[in-house]
Amino acid sequence: MAAEERMSTWSDATRIVREEEEVEPESEVQGESAAAAAGSSNNDNHSPNSPVALITAGSAGVGAATARLLARRGYRVVINFSRNTERARKVVGELQQLSCLPAHEIQNEHGNAYLAIRADLGSREEIGRLVCETVVQMGRLDVLFSNGGWTKFRDMTSIEDNTIEEDWDMCFNINVKSHLWLMQAAKEQLDRTEGAFITTASAAGIYPSGSSLAYSVTKAAQIHLVKNLAVMAAPKIRVNSVSPGLLLTEWSDRFSEQAKDAYRQKTKLKRFPTVEDVAEQVLTFAKSKSMTGVNIPLDAGFIV
Ligand SMILES: NC(=O)c1ccc[n+]([C@@H]2O[C@H](COP(=O)([O-])OP(=O)(O)OC[C@H]3O[C@@H](n4cnc5c(N)ncnc54)[C@H](OP(=O)(O)O)[C@@H]3O)[C@@H](O)[C@H]2O)c1
């Protein structure tokens, strides 16, 4: 990815992606903690009242569905993406339309209630920048929905096909480490707001299934990470995960129709869970002051 692409962010639905030289100098954002940036005297580009959610991998599938629900429920929302600027721009436009905030809070001289920020979840440095930019632009952070995941589809009947080292490295990097780096970067802000850190794990992390052995094992590690983080981040921050079964997103387009149908037939409820189901669960986690260290399977009864 070109340097200018990596560093581009944009802060409203109509603004063209900024060129690298127009972006805040990296040192000004990355050289101080998110909390310090938020508290700095020249940080007045936000309206401070409504809560703020940062949703990683937020321009499609589960992330976009959750962004829509949170916008309807009064949250200001930052969605993260890595490649498809146009798609992220469209989702931001939708969020503005769906918002229940008064018009003067959606867009005003202080900034915008809905933003998209490009950052690659495979890079710890970009994760730090993503959280810093979110706080600088929005002034606070109440919910971090850490929704990114990675897999390479492999033959789940073959050990040999599941021993590719690059798959394991990528899976650990995105499915486990990226969530830890996000938590670390956001902790100070979430402490201030007594906020929620929520991740999307997978039913494949609960029982042997899914797209690859590396995916299944690292999603199990993610669930365990979340439980440990719940202990470490208490008493102020609640940390939970949701584990969907097969969702009909772009991600699962890579399963054959036969495999998808076999999944549905095996569920007790004879249906696929939906991205809206996941979004509702994320909202519950965001609001509940009494849930932490929990992983909720949402698999339509695939395994009971
Ligand atoms: N779909 C399922 O059946 C299923 C089941 C269980 C769990 N899950 C989990 O649910 C989560 C979301 O999956 P989904 O099905 O909603 O995916 P999706 O529809 O394929 O959406 C992927 C999103 O991730 C972004 N993205 C991809 N690579 C990224 C990167 N390196 N850095 C930042 N953003 C990146 C994409 O934006 P760009 O294209 O612009 O980068 C897009 O916004 C994942 O953690 C997945 O493991 C999915």
C-alpha cells in the first residue's frame, strides 16, 4: 500500500480523501497519548455530549450493521476500514441519514458526528494512530467495537492444508494481537468514560469449525484474551465478545452454497444468524453496566 494511502483519513462524507501533506503531522497525533490529545487546549473540534463508538472493520458486514444501529441510538460513530474508501464513504453518508441526533450535532463548525478513518489492523502503529485520531476528532471514546478478523480458507479435513506458517502469523496478528493493541491504545480513554471494549470472535473459536485451523484456534485465543482483559481492565472498563456462526456477509461468500446450506440445516433454528443480531448484542454489551468477561455465541443453535 502506498504511503499516501496508509496515511489518508477523511472526516466527512463529502470531503475527498485528504492527501498525505494535508493530514495532521504524524508526530502531533502520535507523539502524545490519546488522553493528552483529547485534553489539549487546541482540541475543540468536537461536540462533547453524545457518546462515541469506534468500530474497526466498520465499512461492511457486522461492523457496518453495528454502526447503523449505534447511529440510530444516538452514538457518534467512527468506522475504520483499510482499502475501499468509496464503500466507507457511503456508510458514513448512511449514518448521517439514520442518525437520531439533532442536525446541528451531526455536522457543525466543530466537526462531524460520523467519520471514517483508514488504518490497517495488521499494523500496531496504525492502530495507535486510529485511536488517537478518533479521540482528537471526537473528543471522547465510550465504546470500542474491535471487529476485525482475518482468515485464509483451507480444507478443514486436511492437517497438511492447515500448516502454512503465513496463515498462522496473519491469524495471530489480526485475530489476537490487534485486539490487544486496540485495548492498550484505548484504555486511558475508556477508563475516563467507564466504557466498553467488545470484540467479534466466532463460533469457530468455541468448537472445531470455520474456514481454517489457524482461524478457529486464534478465535479461541481471542475469547480467552477477552476474559483476561476483563480482569485487567476492571473495575472501570467492561470487556466482552460475541461469537457469531455463519453470517451471510462478503466474508462468507467464499463458502460454497452447499456448505452454507449444510450449516443452516444443522442449526436448531434452521436459519443463519444475521449481522443485525450481532449488532443488537454489541449494543447490549455497550449499555449493560453489569456484564464483563462474557462470550455470547450467536449461531442459531448450530451447537446446543
Ligand atoms: N461472516 C461470517 O460468517 C463470520 C462468522 C463469525 C465471525 N465473523 C467475524 O466477524 C468479523 C467481521 O466479519 P464480516 O463478515 O463482517 O467481514 P466483511 O463483511 O468481509 O467486512 C470486512 C470489513 O473489514 C475491513 N477490513 C478488512 N481488512 C482490514 C484491515 N486489515 N484493517 C482494517 N479493516 C479491514 C473491510 O474494509 P476494507 O475492505 O476497506 O479494508 C470491511 O470493512 C470478523 O472478525 C470475522 O472473523 C464473521
